[in-house]
Amino acid sequence: RSSGINAEYGLQRMLIDMKLSEDLTKEFDKELLKKDEKLGVVFSVNILQSGAWPFSSNTGSAEDDKVVVPEFRIPQELAGCIEKFKAYYGKKYNGRRLSFVFTLSNGTVQLGYTARQYTITMSVHQLAVLLLMNETPKRTRSEIEEGVGLEKAELDKVLHSLIDSKLVRVDGDSYEINTEYVNKKSKFKLPSSSVKERADEKEVEQTHQSVEEDRRLYIQAAIVRSAKSRKQLTHNELIQEVINLSKDRFTPSVSMIKKCIEVLIEKQYLERNSDQKDMYKYLA
């Protein structure tokens, strides 16, 4: 793990990415409004420096000596806004290259074919399969594979998750949308892989540790961002602001936020007010 100066530098880069992404999305929306263009969907994007965040920038197409991985086919409903954003970004930052990481992208969709309306957040890969089946509700596996362009292992995970959630059902060798779908919740997030999938215990533990580390870094970035904008705020205010900033990605525990605050105090990003111990001051 990175530590000391490297960790602080990485944290600052992540913080900058968060702010720039927010500003860039607003500027893109204003540009569309000026041109009277409509995307048809609510679109937001995080522009992250590949060296600052703990993930690969592989977009889903790759080639080695023996295997050619199929290229993910972006759903038509999303392709337009992605192309418009790429054109906007390319014009604003000439020479920079964007690599969309669809494995970490998600979308929210409303089901219009069920008796009750459901709002579901899911991965872009899951969304691509559902949108494909929205055109033709019943398809064979080979048709789905050709339509979305996912490799076998990834498509297996996506189909299993959709079947386990009962959004899709199997009819012989075909898959079809479950128009009789029911759920107690009207708004929820769909798991990205089948709950029946078994993985090696060591791999699960490593993944868990990696997720926890990513969340700690995100919380630290959120704390610095809040403190920097407010300059001074109470303990409870800081806790609430971090929860609000993180709620779209995960729900951080208060104990984890407290630990991250202590880390940032040690790194001299924050300090406690000598006259009021529950007050934090941002250190430039």
C-alpha cells in the first residue's frame, strides 16, 4: 500500500478528479442547453486519472496472442450521449484520450411493462441485456451474446444475475423478459453478479480488503473536500456531509468516517479547534 507523501499525493489527485468531474458535467449540460440538444437520458460522468485510482482502464475490448475478447456494444440509448460527450471533451481538451470503463459504470431504469413501476439501478452490462430484450422480449443466448458483445464469462454473470432477480426467465433454450415481475421494493439496486456464484475464499477476502481500502480513500477525499469548502465545521456537520457525498456509491459507517478523520489529522489536512474540541479546521 502507498503511504506517506505518495498516499497524500494520490488523495489530492482523487479529490481534484471528483471536483473537476462535477464541474465538467455541469458545463456539458450547459453546452447542450445552449445548442438546444437533448440526450433523452440523465447523463453524468466521472473523469478519473488512470494513475490515481485503483482500477484498470480496460474498456472491455482486448487482444492477446491467442484470445480476442469481443468488444462491448454500447446500447443505442446510451451511444448518442457518449459520442456527444466525447466530442465535447475532445474539443475542450485537445489531445487527451478517454477510455470508458463500462465494467464500473451503471444506469438507472424504470420498468414500463410491469403492473407496478420499478426504478432499478444496475450495471451497464445488465442494462445492455435488458435494453436488447426490450426490442425483442425473447432471445436465444447466441442472439444476446452477439447483440451485447460480452465475453462468455461476463455474459454468464449478467444472465445469472438477471435470472436470480427474476427480471428474466428461461424458456427452453431462450431467455425472455418477465412481464409479471413483482418486488416489495419499488426502488433498489440490482446485484452485479449471481448470489449463487462461488469464489475462492482468499479471492473474496482480497476483494473485500480492496473495496474497504477504496472506500477509505473515497471517504478521506470527501472529508478534505468538505473541510476545504467550509474551512471550519463541527464533527456532526462533517459526518453528515461525508454521508451525503457518499450515499450514491455506498453508505459509510460513522466509525469508518471517524477513523479517516483521525488519519487526516495525522497527515495535517485537518486540526481540532483548541477552544472547541468538536470543531475541525481545514489546513491549507
